[in-house]
Amino acid sequence: MSDRYCKIGTLRLTATLFVMTGALWASPAVGFVSQTFRTKIPDSVNVNNQWEGPLFNLQIQSWNGEGWGFDIVQGTTEFAAAVTSPSQSGWHDHPTALTIAQVVQGTVWIQEKPDYGCLRAYPTGSIFFERAGTAHNVWNLDATTPAVTRVIHFVPRTESATRRDQPDPVSGSNAVAMMPPLCPPVAAGSSAPDGAITAASTGLYRFFLDPQPAVVRRTFYTGRP
């Protein structure tokens, strides 16, 4: 691989701490805090591993100038324990090429297409993927444990934010969202055939690693184990 695809620079990270309250036309967040760090991807990236191990391809066009390319935004989001009522992110999407999130503490419940009318649980260790145009609302229903996720956004440099607040996609309401019921459970271990991304229309992909490192299962997790 050429040096121009492996360039590593000294990057300055700037942290911001804020509470998402939502725009007037969007459903507001409750008990939700996010801390983010943003920096440029200073050069193009071209990684192609198709001969040894699982397939892995990553191509990014970027440079160290202004107005074009991609930035990486790393973040930590925390949902307060639901002592008196559930905490929630409020309805939003991300203007990103790809967002990768990992649940590192507690459980989050996600309200998203095609199941806007119910919540699916993602416990500690779950990974989920998001991208532009997919509205969702993330909840914590646990009365004792705050839920924490680590997030990485690949965001176009022309986008100043990584979150766009939205009204309820079904009702259009901008009021605090009411908690829907939990989605019906599915059989543990149900998965799509290897390589079949049947959730592609939603832009939200679920991948889980088998306890044996040599085995990878592409699994659509939709409930507790």
C-alpha cells in the first residue's frame, strides 16, 4: 500500500459538551448528553483486503484542506437512568456517510423504521450502524443504570453538525415523544444468510461477532438474548 494511503498526521481534537434540547420543530431530548471530538481525515484512504480472511473494503476521498473531504467525529452519548421517566435522544438522523455505534454500558431501546410503533433492545456489546436519512429515537428504560454508547461518525466536511433533530416521523409532532410498547421478541440467533444485508433499505445494519474469533455471523438482533 502506498504512503499516500497510509498518511498519519498529528491531529488536534476539540471537545464539546452539550445537552440536546431539540429545535422548536423537533421532538426534544430528555436526560441525554453527548460529548464529541472532531478532526479531519487528512488524506484519501484505500484499504482492500479480499485475499486473506473476511472481506474488508474501505475507500474514502479526503484531504487536509477546507470545503471538501471527510471528517471523523468520535463521541460518547449517555442516557440517564429512568428514575422517574425514560430518557431519550429525541427523534433525529445523522447527515453522515456512515455512523457506527457500540453500546458499552446498560441497554438502549431503539425506535426506528420499519418498527416506528415499538422499541427493540440493544444490550451492552451491541453494535449498530446508521446513515443519513434514517430517523430514529433512542431510549433508556432502566431505572438504575445509565446507558452509554461510543459513536464514530464519518461526516462530510461541509456538514457542521452530526445530528439533525426531527419531528415524530409518523405523527409529525414536535412534543416530547411518548414511549411505545416493546417489539415482540424474535428467536435468539436468527440471522440473515452470509452476505445478505436485508436491512439495507433502512440504512441500519446489525453485526455481531461469534464468541469464537474465527467465526463471524451477520446477525439482525431484535431483542434480548
